[in-house]
Amino acid sequence: MQNETFRAAVLAWFDQYGRKQLPWQIDRTPYRVWVSEIMLQQTQVVTVIPYFERFMAHFPDVAALAEASLDEVITLWAGLGYYARARNLHRTARIIVEQHDGQLPCTLEGLSALPGIGRSTAGAILSLGSGIRAPILDGNVKRVLCRYRGIEGWPGDSQVLATLWQLSEELTPATRVADYNQAMMDIGATVCAKRKPACSACPVSLNCMAFQSKRTDAIPVPKPRQVLPVRRCFMLVLKNAHGAFYLEKRPPAGIWGGLWSVPEFDDEDDVFAWCAKRHIDCSELEHLPQRRHTFSHYHLDFVPLVACTNSEYYGIGETSPWRWFKPDDTAGLPAPVLKLVEDVAGQRPAAEPPE
């Protein structure tokens, strides 16, 4: 009976307060839900919306995405971060076209076997895209369930995670599953926030163990803090007489895989050697203040070095593609590299941004 009460309260809240006009909720299809769910991993809704709309304009269906080049996909993804998501989207689209007749699988097992689709994302695609009963367990839902049942421990712990999956399975209704799952994500995002949750507006607060025990600030237990290592490098910002910047395409895998970026060096002597090989005058090489970009698993501290050249070509002997780029061109650049290029192009001071 308590489970029925929970479901009824969640669905009643959704009918009144739930989000129903997000771009991926309009003309909803499994494909649109899939793309949105991948974009929403580690990224807030307000950030995703313009990326999603541009992506759909270029790739309205899975066939269009499969036919596109990876470079086209990466270019539209640039700035959204976690670029393995874009590579997996492109790879999976081709698998769907080649092995599934252009249709996303309609089972958890079939979806979970595809690159970049985990159990929760598969559940979201099935429930939100096709109305098929399937539980979900994204970060917002984990927080709601931990507080509601007073589940101690970090949700990433295997035992805690197993408990949460079992609870999510028990609570997921047989009907209106799309509305229910959307409501759970919405409650976690807009009501049951990490800090200062709006418990007075929560539809299940009367039976919420964390609320009743005044422990919403302690549940769920946060991820154990980790001291991130620091990697240092130099980035060469080489511009020509036309105001364009020299870029090289990064390897397809790894950090910023498949994106365009300025040459990167571990040692300043390597910068001088690279320039000397191409007859670039380094006598007026400009050192800009160090900047920092933080990835999920390390900090990258980089010193930009600015050089000028009159030459139009520096690809001799290079194994990776290269190009000249102006800030108003269209290309997939990592956000910190694009900002660096824009700063140099606009001659703005390259002060170190806040972390």
C-alpha cells in the first residue's frame, strides 16, 4: 500500500508541476529520447536545450546521424564536454542502422548492449520513448530514493546501488511509466535538490525518512573526496597574417578525441623545436598567464604561447590533419581552447579563469 501511495503522489505532482514542454518531450520518439538522455549525462537541462535543438536540426533521425561523419557530430557537440558520448552516439547510430533496421532495440538487454547506453539510460529510452515499463536510476532519482527510504552510504557503492535498483524496480508502476519516470527526475532536479531541498513542496515528504529525521543534509552520503592530480603542458597559439589560427585534429580516442585543437607540448623546448622545424621565428614568442581546465579525473594547467607567421602551410611531416581556423568559423574545438583562441584574436588579457 505504501508503494501505491508513493506512485499516486508522484504522478499527481507531475500532473500539476512536471516538465512537459522540454524539446525532447515534443514529438517524442525513442531516438529523440536517446539523444537527450546521452546529452543530459553530467550536464544540466538548461545547457543541453540549445545543443539538442541544433543536433536535431542537423540529424533529425538515426539514419541521418549514421550517415554523418564523426567530424560533423563532434563539431555540433563541441562545448558540451565528455566527448566520448558523441563518439558513442555516432557509433551506435551506425550499429542501429546496420544491425537493427534503423530502429532502436525495444528491450533492456538490446539497448544496454549498445555503446554508451547503460541500464538507466536504456530504461529511460524504453519508458519515455515507447511507454514500456522499465526502471531508471539517474543521479536525481538516486537522491530521491535514498532520502525517501533513509538509505545510508554513497549511492555509487555496489551494495547501495543494488538496493536502489531493487527499490526503483518495486516502485515503478505498470501504467503511466513515462510520466512517473519523468516525474522522479523532475522531483530530484527541482525539489529534492542536493542542497536545501524544498521539502515543503515535495509530494512524498510525509513518508520521507530523511525529512522526518531531519537528515536531508546527510543523505545521500556524498562521493568520497578525491585529490585530483595536475598535468601541465604548453599550448602553441600560432596565428597567420589573415588572423587565422593553426589547428590540428586530435586522435579519435582519449581526451578531446576527434576535436580540433592547438598544438600541445609537455616541454617548452619542444615548442621551440617544433617552430624551428617549420622556420617560425620564436624570438617574439609571447607567454600568456597559465590557465586551468578541470576534467573529471585531473586538472590540466596549460601555458599559452603565442607566435605569428606569414606562412600558409605547416602540415609537412605531420600525420594528423591540420587547418587554419578563424573564431567565426565552424569547427569542433574544446571549450577552453576556443576561449583561448577568441581571447588571442580579440587581444583580451588571458587571465586565469576561475575553476
